[in-house]
Amino acid sequence: MKSFKSLKIAVAFLLSLLIVTESFSAFAGEGKKVDPNYKPVVGISASENGPCGAPLNYVNAVRRAGGIPVVIPMTTDAEQIAAVLDIVDVIIMTGGEDIDPLSGYNEEPVPALGEVVPYRDKFDIMLIKATVEKGIPLLGICRGEQLLNVAMGGSLYQDIPSQVEGTYVKHRQSAPSSFGTHTVNLVGGSLLANILGVEQCVTNSHHHQAVKAVAPGYEIIAQAKDGVVEAIAKKGCNKILGVQFHPEGLINSADNSNFLKIFQYFMERGREYHASK
């Protein structure tokens, strides 16, 4: 009789424990809901404005899209980078100087290679690798797209005019950044095509380097009419994108407001990431 009574007590205890566990899970699940009003914290990599600065166009684009911009100062301290990534929901890699080919993808520099900043290259590559590993949404712009490709194992054309056979598009425009100067074809059904809702657009262009061999696990999703790569994305992933053009500059013109969708899209991914923490 005693053993039966003990068994009943044990069963009752297990049932109560199960109820508490399910209640906790339900409560925890509620905390995972995406808050549409949450403003994602967006880390912007410091750029040619100095080791602690970034062009205002990036800051303003994030604000307009509903995020809170925070510029990440250059550092090669892995602990500091990890600490920053603990508090951000999105990373934006900014444009700027050329990338050192020897340390980046084991190629000798060509005569037309421009200014390189080795310290910034190291910082950017460390930040990209840590961001991708942690699963944080990442948008690379111009140099940021090129470095995403390099950090993940790809290579670049160091100079389009002297290295890309048959190129005929001007990729270094003289017009303001808010003005689009050449056509870009987007792969139908790709991440960028789905974000913008088009398969062809006109973008600005401020570069002389470009993706050559795409990194393993990544794919080309947009090209200029001369074949130069204009966007890459991680295969099977909806939150890692690199674009060769500057959407943060284009949105300064009312005619190009569609490009704000890129930043708005990453704010959505940022809200999702924040809810998953």
C-alpha cells in the first residue's frame, strides 16, 4: 500500500513539473515574438572618414528605415568585436579604399591598384567573419560587398578597366551618388530581386574593383550589362547580402526611393534576430 501511495505522489510530482515546464515554455515563447515597433541596433563599420567615423549617408539611411545607427570603431581586438556583436542586431559594412590583394586573396598588386589600408582590411574581415558565424544579418555595400567575398574565400578584379576583358560600362561615375548611371540586371527570384520587386534597375557606381571568383557558398545575383558583378548573396540564406552600388546615396533622390527597401528589409531581419536572442 505504501509503495502504491509513493507511486501516486511521484506521478503527481511529475505531472506538476510537466505543467510548470510547459507554462515556462509558453512564457518563453511569448518573448520570442517579433516586435514590429522595435528599432534594431545597427552597427556600421568605421570607414575612410577616420578610424571612428562613417559617412552620414549610412547613418541617415538606417534612421529612415527605422533603426538605431551605431558606428563601430576600427579594432583588431577580437574581444571588443565580440562585445559589440552582443549588442547589435544588424551589421552594415561600408565603402571605401581598395583591398590589399596579397593578404586578402594571395595575388600580387597590379599597377592600377589604388590606396589600401591594411589595418582597416583586417578589422573588416574580422568583423565580417564574426558576424556571419554569429548569424547576425549583414549588408555589405561597395567595398563591404567586395570584402564579404574576400573574407569568405573569394577574389577580386583589382582594376576593372585593365583586367576585365570587354568591359564598356563606366563604373566610376562623375555624377552625384543620388543619380543612377548604369543598368543592373537582377537574377529573378534572388534575394535582391525580391527585396526591390524588380529584375532590372539603374544604380550609381563608384568603384574600379569588383568580385572575380565568388566565394564558396555564395552566388552572383546581379550584374551590370558588361558582366561586372553587382550583388552577391549567401546561398540559402535570407540575411547576408552584398551590393556593389551605394543605396544609401541613391535614396537621397525621390526618384530612387525604392532602394530604401534594402535598408527596411534589413531592419526586419534585425527585429527577427533580436527576438531570437
